[in-house]
Amino acid sequence: MAEAPRAEFGVIGGSGFYEMPGLADARAHAVETPYGTPSSAVTVGSLDGQRVAFIARHGEGHHILPEELPSRANVYALKSLGVTRILAVSAVGSLREEIRPLDAVVPDQVIDRTTGRPSTFFGGGAVAHVGFADPFCPTVSSALADAAEAAGVKVHRGGTLVVINGPAFSSRAESHLHRQRDADIIGMTTLPEAKLAREAECCYASLCFATDYDVWRPGEEDVSGSLVVQNLNKNAARAREAVLAAVGALAGQPRTCGCGDALAHALITAPERVPPATRQRLGVIVSRYWGAAGEGA
């Protein structure tokens, strides 16, 4: 099977965002990784000379639960194609009065309430501790916010996203608790995706579209799958427009954010002490620091 072409930008589409129209010469490629098969074939195409790789997070036809997502395979696949910046799109619930359904939020903080999800490429004899104080790339975040506003979306810049396991939505008590913890929006998929992108030294930011008020707001319809889909469909075209515009705005901009050096001071285990099978599995994640698999082993 022919190797997929290289790409600089990666796009991960969430609920309602299953394809990437607007890319020229787009072709789907099956990409295998040491962490399994990605959620979908990776579609690679061109946008004004920029190569973009797209993955449908929940697969074609939306058949993958949030807790079943092969996030390591998704991020590794993009990294293996040369991607340095990942733009993600997600559906979320609003925990604040001022964040209305159909608004977008570009968060700058996250609270992890997930359990049981593999959240690192490391292990098996290799230890790394990346910094995650600021989980989202400020440069990509700003580009997404600017592009969404230009597409006619009401955008909230910054905010805290709390990520839960799902697939059930919150109880009313949980929804109020998240509000007390100063969370602004709630979703199910940004983690471990953002942590893995940091380990892969990829810039990562998320454009989150509010579809509902979760279950905390008196007199408001409780969140449901049908409500989420209904509001997602209303914003789908603007979401794609915003992502394409953000890619165009970022093209040619140097990476000055620090995301590209996340592993520089994070690798703890000396490479000669890492089992060969683990070095092989880590592959492109560590090749910049430890060389290609097998070198110096």
C-alpha cells in the first residue's frame, strides 16, 4: 500500500464533523501505527499549497464511543505524516449563562475527570513527564478564534473545559459541581487527545461548539443526543469554514509557542536503558532525541 503523503496540519473532526470538504486532491489513506488503527482513514489534501491531514474522531458514521477512541493511534498517525499543528473540533455543553448554544469556545484550560483512558505514549520501560500547565497552544487557539468569528460565530476566548468519560451525560448534581469548580464547558473527548499531542510535540487547540446547557439551567431542555445533533448540524458549515481559514492564517507562521520542544526536558529514562521493543513502539515520538529505532540500542 502506498505511503500517505506528508502534511503540516492535522484536523480532528468531532461529532457532526466527519469529512473535510474544501481540500484539493484529497485522498483517503489507511495508516497503521504501533498503537493500533486510527478512528478513520486519514484524508490528506491541499489547501492553498498547505497539506492537511483529516481524521474523523468518532469514525465514519459515528460508531466509536468517547472511551473507545484510539487517541494514541490518531495522534501518532498525524505525527508520522509530519503534522506539527493539530486543530480539533468538539461538541460541548455550556456551564455558563453567557455561553449560549451555537456559541463557540476556544478553551485555555482543562480539568481531567476521565478514568481508564491511555493518556501517554510512554511506559514499558520509558518514562517522560511533559509540562501541561497550559494545555492548548496559544497561537493555534488565537487563529481558530479569529477564524470562527470571521465565519459569523459568537466566540468566547479562553475558558475551562471539564472532560468526563461519558457516554452518559452528567447528573444534575454533577453539572452543578462542575460549575462550582469554575468549569465553563463540558465535553468527553479532548482528553487524552491534548496530552498526547503535547507528548508528540504538536501544537494543539480545540474549537468547541456549545450545543446545550447540560442539565444545570432551570427551565432549559436537558441535554440529549438529538438536541446535540440538531445544534451541531446548524454549525457544521461554519466549523469547517473556520478550520480552513485558521489553516490559511497559520501557514508560514513560525512555531514560537514552545509546543515543539515539549520533550526536550521531559525524557527521564536514558535511551540505552529503554527496551528495544519500547523504542520501536515510540518511533516518531522520540526519534528526534533518540534517533531512529535501533540506533544506539
